[in-house]
Amino acid sequence: MATTTSRRLPTGQFVLGAIVVLVGVLLLLNSTGVFPTRDLLLYAPLLFVAVGVWALVQSRFRNVVGPAVLIGIAGAAQLIALGYATVAQVVVYWPVLVIAFGLSIVLGQYRSRVRHTDDAFTSAFAAFGGVEKRNSSAAFTGAELTAAFGGTELDLRGATIADPPARINAVAMFGGVEIIVPREWNVRLDVLPVLAGAADDRPRRDGEHEDVDLVVTGFAAFGEVSVTD
């Protein structure tokens, strides 16, 4: 019997990388004198606004804070580039980033209480320190992991997923979030990194199943979100 597979959209991380490469090519063309791209570069911040919007849509608005921060920063940069605002006028609003980070933590804690049971869901927050947690539930559903100037580790090697995919939202700011999963799990990573890293560090294996077991979304700034085994 033939099976129908849906085409998966590129992740926000992939689109961000492609945009950075495009901007780099435009800069190279302009600096070498091959082709003048100064006028095009004036609108480069709009490309990063598009990345933020794409990340929102691709995650079906489950990953909100990181893309919203990127849209805000890139939008402000575009206003400055076009002369509609000055750096001094924009900088006074930097506390909005702190507010957004706080909201991501609060909303994460709220979602964990109202949607999940304690044994199936894990919530971890680390600030200026480290937190290590292990979940061995037979029906793991997801987690909210936050690291600010610290590190958070979640070990899922003893867990199973009754209704895949499970979902983890990870936020890393000046810190790191590490998720340890069984080797056979198929993990889809859709974390938006801004001057940060997000990677599945497990070695690739032949014969991996196509069904997704775990989806990791979130936001990383000056930190890293990693999946290991």
C-alpha cells in the first residue's frame, strides 16, 4: 500500500542560515567592487524580520518569544537604516528584551501546569547555576527548559513517548540547554539561534525511521541548545 508523505517546511534555523549567507554574498560583492550592492544592503534587516515571521508560522506559533525578539530588533535596525529613527531613540526600549525573556519563563511555567501531568512533563529553570533533571516516564509528553547564565540538562534515556511527537521548548540566554535522548529517537530541531548555537550532536545512523519522536523548539542567544545521546 502506498504511503503519502508530507513535505516538511524548512526550519527557522535553516532560513536564518540562508539569509546570513545571502547577506555575506552581498557584502562580498560590494567590498570587492564586483557589483554595487549598497542599496540592497540598506534593506537587509527586512530579511531578518522575514526570518522571525517564518519561524512563528513554521512552529505554528508555539515558539513565540525568540522570533518576536528577532522581529523587534531587525525592525528597529530597519527604521534606523531608513532614517525613520535614531539609535538613541531605539536603545531606550532595550528593557523590552528583558520583559520578553521573563514572559517566556512565566508562560512556560503556566503551560506546564495546565496542560501536562508532573510525571509526563518536566520543567527546569537555571540562573547563574546548573540544573540536572531526569525523566523516565512511560508517557513523556514534553518539557520547558530555560537557562540564563547557567546550564540545564534533561536526561530522557529512560523515557518513552506514547503519543509522538513529544515537544520541548528550550530557551538559552548566555547559557546552555542539553537534552539527552535515546539513540533511536528521531528528533526535529527548530530552535532559532541569534549569535548562538543549536545542534543535534548525535552521529547519523543508517536506517533511521521517518516518524518524528521529539520536536525541540525555542530560542538561543549567546548560548546553545544541544541534543545528545
